[in-house]
Amino acid sequence: MVECDTGRLELCTDVAWCVSLQLTAPPLDEAELRAALDPARGAPARTLAEALAVTRERHGIDFASARARAGIARGHLIDVVVELPGGRGDAAEHDALDTLLELLLGEARVDDWLGDATVVPAPRGGALKVVQARPDAARFFALAELKDALEAAVAGIHAGLPDAPLWSLGGEQRWYLLELEGTSEQPTPESDLVLVSTFMPELLKSYFAGAPFASTRFTRAHELFAYLRYENDEADVRSALARRRVLEDALDAALVSERTGRVIGGGMGVRHSQVHFALARAARGVTVVRQIAAKVGIVGPEGAICFCDHALARVDAERSRPTGS
């Protein structure tokens, strides 16, 4: 079954991290890949007292009397609003909040799960009570509870996801058709998509909208989400679509039979196409995709297997940085 999403989604994504499609390319180092996405990577969470002290020292802003609320947003991101008595809600306070949250929650949690973080002014405390209570005041809680609230939200999101990898589930899925605002001016493999079909619409909406993407927000089975991109050889749209469907079916059959992954969608653009998949065993999955692509005749310099996690793009940037910079 296919349902059409009536909203047109503006395409804002940048490519994350890609490996060659060539059969002769080196095998994927899955251990290195997993280490770059480890939920315990980066700076660990610190105590509230430490986070407040460091933030105060760096920014001159004291959040000791602040209160917070958190909620789940699009793409399973968690938005945080902090109410600061006597605050102004300006850029300096937002910068200070970014520092506070990274210290309090830990670098990986912020990278993978945090959506918008906002500071809003609140009345200063004092002897006089506010006559008219703010309508949303009851939704705020002590800053000391924020870390537990975020962990509870993460657990709740994961509880709603399958507890086994997608390749093992089988059964018919409900597919959705998404319409994207692609571009035909100097199109790139990531910029010219106009139609995408998928049975994981929330995942692809989040990725294509350019929101921070982390596979962990959409799987309990430690799968990594990736896609095969390639340039269309066919001038006729129907021929290009037929070829992509052949590729999707062949990839899905091979990945499932290898117990390594499953196709979750595909996209069609002005000059480029994509096939999206979830990989439970990324190294083996990359090998399978390379083999099937070669059989179907997917060649060309723009062909690649790209992983969606934004943390990998930062790792790639670190590698390319000159020594000593």
C-alpha cells in the first residue's frame, strides 16, 4: 500500500559520509565506523554543579535558578526550552545554554538526540508573587531533572521501535510517497531528488530536511541507515524508474538473504537516483551492495554508498584537516 504525503518537503540535506561503489575498493572498516558513532563517544556528561560552574565561568551567565521542559519533535529529536529568571533570550544566553547542555547531557547525547535548544525569559523571583500565573509554567521542571527527562524520552522512543533488525521482520509494509523540492540547476546526487517512496517516512523527512541525523534515533537493533546513489543513464523517466525498481528488488533480496539489511525506500531525481537501506552488518552490506550494483550495471564516478549519520561527516572533516591546525 502506498500513501501520498501531501506536503512538499524542501530538500536541505548535505551528503554525509560515502565509500566507493567499485568492487575493487577496500572493504569497509566496520569497527572504525561503529566507534565514530558510539553512544559513549566524546566528552561524558558532568554533574549539574560542574556544568553550571563551567558555563558561568565561560559565559558569565548563571542558570542555577533556571527551569526546563523537553518534548519530542520531528525526526525523534528532543527539543529543550530553558526558562531563565531575569533572562533576555538573546544570542549570548543561547550560546551559554549550548555549553550547559553539552556538559550536562554529554557530547554524544547532544549530537544524536538534541533538537532545538531555546532560552526564554522568566520573571525574577522575589517577595512579591506574580498575580497572573503563566499558562505553561506547570510544564517546566527543575534543571536537575533534565538529564533524566531526556533519558526517559530516549527510552520511550526506542520502546516504540522494533526490537529486531528490519531484515528479520518480513511482512507487508505501508509505503509513503514524498514530494521534494529538488533543483535542476547544477544538480548534485543529493540536491535534485523530487520523489521518494519509503516505509520509514519520518526517518527520510528528517534526513532530507537537513536536521541532525543519527541512526540510533530510528533503530533498537543498532542498524545504520545508508543509501546507494548513482547517475541515471536513461533519458526516459519511465525507463529510469523501471531500472531503479529492478535494483531495489535485487538489493532487498540479497541483503535479506545475507541477514545483513533491508531496502527501506528509493528516490528519483532529475539526473540521479537513490536506493535507501538499513544495514545491520555494515561491512557485509557494503560488499553486497557493490556486487548487486555491478550486476545491474550501476557505474560512473558519482556512484557511491553513503551513510546518513552526521557524526561521520565530522569525523571525515577531522581526517582531512592538515596536521598541526
